[in-house]
Amino acid sequence: MTKKLYIETVGCQMNVLDSELVVASLRKRGYELTDRRPKADVLLFNTCSVREHAEEKVYSALGRLKHIKRQHPQKIIGVIGCMAQNHQQLVFTRAPYVDLVVGPGQLHQIPDLVDRIHDGAGPQMEVSLPRKGYDRAAIERSFESYDPLRNPEMRPSAYQAYVRIQIGCDKFCTYCIVPKVRGPEQGRSPQQIVAEARQLADEGCREITLLGQTVNSYRYTDGGRTTRLSDLLYMLHDVDGLDRWKFVTNFPRDMSDDLLQAVRDLPKCSHYLHVPAQSGSNRMLERMKRGYRVEEYREMMVRIRETIPDATVTSDFIVGFCGETEEDFQLTKDLVAECRFKNSFIFKYSERPGTKGAELYADDVPEEVKKRRNNELLEMQNSISEEDNQLRIGETYQVLVEGPSKSWLKHGEDGAPLQLTGRTNWDHIVVFEGNQRQIGQFLPITIYDANAFTLFGEVVTRHVAPEVYMLTAP
Ligand code: SAM
Ligand code: SF4
């Protein structure tokens, strides 16, 4: 009988990709995916450590499995990913019925570890080396990733895929746990990346998103020759079958002119840039150890607008970081008003033990102030997003159709026209009526309505004869 695997993923796109790879490796050992926890023989939680809330949610989910494990002790429960690397033995202490703890740099070991547990070896833990106390090469090796195994079934859509071009991070922003749990920054070889992109294109994928914590600092040196992200984009342009790509997340200081020019000059490159600012106050940026001043961020925005006038830019902000005053917060609001981001992800500061921020500064902004600043900034960003989206009414965009929209999946009825969703070259979400056959195609869509988050449109048809309508390019 086939064994069943249940996997739950929280966190960023890196985690979504990691889950895809874990599923692929367990499939090779005869596992089949299930979305029902009680049916599963192996239950894995792929976790995030960026905020405390994300970790606590995993412990609550584990708590709900306690009785299942008591009734079915042969089931294997695993905590994998960033929280596994961050908490290590603590996971077993807080949830003693967990069998498996595996950090993000050791995921390739999961099939063997699961077999070992089946054979009676007891709980297993595999994590990477800490960032201090070992030489860099040894630490890097302990965080190696295993990207070539892909599993289309786990992708957000069959026509889109993530490709990792860089792992880890060396920026050490004082609030952030990522450098600790994801290890040193390492670029992947361009040959491997292009080979993977080719494989994905052969499988029918039309769009890829290149992933890295600071993707625009990507560098790979071999035989004295260094490949930058802009070089890699040129190499990917030759991959037949791929029609569009984007890359996330960018670091402001590394937004070089050669990269902006490549985005401008390569027709397959999305004109969308995610470049988190985190704060508009130099005092906060310094405390966060972001390595730039707000003037430099503004200068970068000017260069983006000059080089790619139609680019959409999105950002991340942390509100309520240690010592943030109303004046600091006002400076963040000023930056948002000035930059008119397409959208921003706004987070309340969450102290992370093990970071420099937790060691150096008191988490002294009260929760209700963090909440109020979060809501204020969100409201401001949403009204900017809505105003800008409204300006797109009447425009026609090429949209890569991803699949049925989430609301249709919830409320759609048999026989009702299918509500589809897709994205523009500027990363706007577009919802429109269509049919199953259109999924995976690029279609011209004219926008007739918009809110802060979504553009609503209809497929452009061209009247070519009394009773014949054809799809047409804009
Ligand atoms: N590497 C990316 C970068 O440098 O922007 C993003 C990494 S992080 C997973 C995504 C976002 O989470 C960050 O941009 C930041 O806004 C937020 N974040 C990170 N640590 C946080 C913390 N301790 N509390 C609240 N938000 C945090
Ligand atoms: Fe975290 Fe800063 Fe690295 Fe982004 S650049 S992953 S925020 S340390």
C-alpha cells in the first residue's frame, strides 16, 4: 500500500520551494500526498521563524496532533525548515511526540531519516552548523541545498515555478533571524540555474521567479569569471518556452545600474521590483543595520524611475522597531507617500532571540502602538494602491492565466462561468471570466474596474466575421 504524506507550509516563497523538493524526494520512496491529516503516515510542518507568531502557530498545530500520535504511535511527525534550525532540541522539549527535526540546509536527508524512524531508531534531528565557531567553508557545506528535484504538483500553478539562485544571507539586519537559520549567502552556479530553467520550460512552465534573500547581490565566481544577476538574466533569455521571469527580494544598496538596464532591455523580464525599505527614518535604519540611509533609497527610486519609467516597485516595512518614535514613524509615512509603492508588506516588530536587535535594544514600543502604526500605514498604502490601480482602467495587459480565482473556488457553482486569475508583467493580480482551456496562456485583458488589490477585466476579442470572434493582441 502507498504511504501518505501530509505537508503544511508557512512562510516565504523559499519555504514553498523547499516543500516542493521534500515532496519530490519522498515521492521517490513511494509516498503520495494527502491533504487530510488523519490519513497521513508522515506529517511534516515546514516552518518560519521570522516572527514569534509564526512559531507559536506551529506549536499550537503540533498540540492538536498529540492525541493522534497517542492513538497511532507509528505515524511520524516532523518539524522542518527555519524553526527546526532555530529551536533544535527545544522542539522535542515542547512537543515530545515529534519524531523528526530537520533544518533548511538538511532537507535532502528527510527520506533516510524517515526510514530510520520507521526501522525503530527513535527521534531524529539533523541541523546545520551555527554561524560562529566553525570555518566558513564548513558552515557553507552544512547549508547546501538540493534543487534539481522538482515536483510540479506542489507548485502554486503548473505554469509558474520558483528557482533558487542564492541561499542564505550575510547582511545581518539586527531584527532578522534569517542569517542564523538559513546560513551564509551562497550563489548557485549559473549553469545549474539555466539547466533547471530549461527543465521547467520542458515541463510546460512559462514563468519563473528567481529567489534569493538579497537576490540582486547574486554573484557566482568560477575560473576567475564572475556572473552577476544581470548576466544571468541574459543567459535565461535564451531558454525556449519561458516567456516571463521576475526576481525577489532585492536589497536597496545592491540595485545596480547594469541590473536595471537588463530589466529594461530584456523583453521577457517583468517590470516589477520588490525592494524593501523597512523604515523611512535614518535613526531606525541605523539601528536595524540596513547599511543605507533613506537618501540612498530615494536616489535608488529615482534611478529606477529614470531607467524603467513604467516599473512597479513594492516594499516591506517594520513598524514599532526598538525606540521608534512618532517622528520616526512619520518619516516612514513620508517615504510611502513619496514612493507610491504598488503595495507594501507591513509587519509589527517581533523580537527574535539570537539576533543583535534582541541583544542590543529593548522592544519598547507598546503592542497597541505597533498595531495602530501598522493599521495607519496599511490604510495609507491601500489608498495609494487603489488610486494607482484605478488609473489602469481602460488599459489592456497581457496576463498569464494562473487558474481559477480563490473566491470562485470557494463560491463557484457548476455551470457558472469560470472566474480566472492571472498576473500582468507588473505583477498586478487580474480577475476575469474565462474557461479552463485558457489556463497557462497569455491573454490580452482589458481592465474595467479596480480596487487596492485586484484589477478586474475581460478578455479582448476581435470581431473578424459576422459570427466569428478571435482573441487578439493588445
Ligand atoms: N530578505 C528579504 C529582505 O531583506 O528584505 C526579506 C526577508 S524577511 C523573511 C521578510 C520581511 O520580514 C522583511 O523584509 C522584514 O520586513 C520582515 N521581518 C524580518 N524580521 C522581522 C522581525 N523580527 N519582526 C517583524 N518583521 C520582520
Ligand atoms: Fe534578513 Fe536583512 Fe538578510 Fe533580508 S537582508 S534576510 S532582512 S538579514
